[in-house]
Amino acid sequence: MLRRFPVLLLCALKLIVVCGPLNGSERGIVKQEFLFESAPFPESHASTIENTSAGLITAWFAGTAEKNPDVGIWVSRRLENKWSTPREVTNGIQYRKPDGKVHRHACWNPVLFNPSSRPLLLFYKCGPTPLTWWGMLMTSTDHGKTWSSPRRLPEGILGPVRSKPIQLPNGDLLCGSSTEFPDWQVHFEHTSDLGQTWTRIGPVKNNTGEGVIQPSLLRHANGKLQAFFRTESGQSSMGQSWSSDNGKTWSPIEGTTLPNSSSGIEALSLKDGRHLLVYNHTHGTGPFPNYRDVLNVAVTEDGLQWKAAVTLDLGEDGEFGYPAAIQTDDGLVHVTYTWYRKRIRHVVLDPSKFELREIKDGRWPK
């Protein structure tokens, strides 16, 4: 374990993590940067990224600390090859009291999505805790420069709870969602009019023996959809389920060959027919946040057999998690993720340059 290494070696490793790939075998990393070096908030988390005709846009929640009422949704756009200064585009203020004070709740888990028919969508959650939060939606017709007023989704609808929806062949959106009360369980939400009306699907039967949340979706060439899930215990495997009818029904959730340390997953189908996952390849044997002290990318052709591609970040007592990923028209993959809860990191990958390695007995190759 890293904690057994001498202090100087640990510091050297952390410098490598910040400045570049971990070693020469990490092929495919094109660029690494932070969205911001300083900000008016001490903590940031749960980023999302999308591409528009005007360029990349990211969002995340930030404030004094997760769950605190001052946590809002912040946005940055990539303009002229640099990220714009973060700005808060919405918050959880419910109303103002006669004395001028406000009644306010935290905001959570933004999800950006740019449907083919426009406008740009920004889903997020608002509420005291994930047990009681509700879904919200804003839209932008100018690539994220300005936003509509927030609109609350119908009762029982959260929208995509952490990862992007999939746009089906007919233009409908299929969103992976989940609830955490009374138990962790997943369901899906379908909208044919970009969030005006909704149909809820599920919950999905779960055979893993533990709670699962936060679906992330892949689309296979044969038309099947595959969903991956965060599992509750932190010391088991990632969950998965399949659909052959565009998400109307789903197979019972089963385990996979990949671990999950009760942390967020991002699944992405690539233009070359392959698929990748960004996740923490650890079984989470230590106290928080040690179970997110490494962030990995694995690649598959069939959704079943996975190969190691890249280690994105590694650090003693690190927290690298809640990744988001998109692929742009040039074939490059853009990943954003939480970095020590202090900043959001952006990494650009070239999947054609990956040097894939075998994952044997669940162990990430050195």
C-alpha cells in the first residue's frame, strides 16, 4: 500500500499525479488541467461535461461542503482554449423571509445533456439530503451562456441522477435514476418531449444482495442497452443490467468482474464500437476517502470482458471520483472528475493510443 512508502516518495508520486501521466505506460493521455486554480467556494464535487457547437461546457456543485444549504450549481465554458471563470447559475433558495433571510437547500449532482433537437439541458437535484431531494431542470438556447429559470420535475421524477441520459433512435430520452430511501434501488425515466412529461420504469429487480444506485448507460451495436451501477457496501463488484427493448424492461441486476468501492461510475460508448468505463478500481478497504484514491479507465468490446487502459489519478488519501465523460467529433474523450473535493480536473484522452492490458483476478496491472 502507498501509505507504507517513505514520505518523500509519496510526495514525488503526488507531484507526478498533478503534472502528468503516472508513468510511460499511460498512453493515450493527451492533456491534464484543472478547470480553475482558485474559486469563491472551498469544496466542489460531482462534475458533468458536455459539448456544444460553441465548445465544451462543464457544471458541478460547490459551496462550503456537500449538503450545506449554500451549495449551488456552478458552470464553466471553454472559450478561446481556456476555461471561463466559474459562475453560479442556480441555487437552492426556496423563498425569502420578511426579515430578508432566505430558506435554502443544497443543490446536487448536475447533469448536462445536449439533445439533437436542442436546447441544452441541465438537470440537477435540490433538497436537504439524497433521501428527500427532488429533480430540477434548466435549459439554455445559447450553449450555456444564459439559462432559463429552474423548473421542478413532476413528483417522483428525479431526471438522470448522476450520469447522462441516452437519446433513443426516435429522439426520446432514457435517464438512469435511483432512490436511497428506504433502500438503495434503481429505476429509469423516459421522456419524449425533453422533460415536459415523464414515464417511470421500474424499480429494476436486484439480485446482487445489496443496494445499487446511479445508473450509467452504454449502447451496443446490436441495439442492446447496458447499465452499470454503484453498489452500497463498497467491497463488492459493480452491478449491471441489460435491456433489449430500448429500456422498457431490464434484466435483474447482477455483479460484474469489476470492483466498486461505493463510488460513481461513468460509462461511455465510443465511435469505434468499443466502450469505456471511468471508475475507482479498488474494493474500498479503508475509511473514506481512501476508497477513491485511484481513478481508472477500462475498455471493452462486448461489455463483459474488460482491459485496463489508463490510470487517471493516484494519491495517498486522495479523493478522485464522480467522473463524467464525453467523446467529441475528433475522437478524443474528455473526462472531468473531483480532485480532493477542492477542484475539478479535466483530462483529454485519445482512445486510439491506449495500450490495453489484462485485468487478471480483478487486479489492476502495474
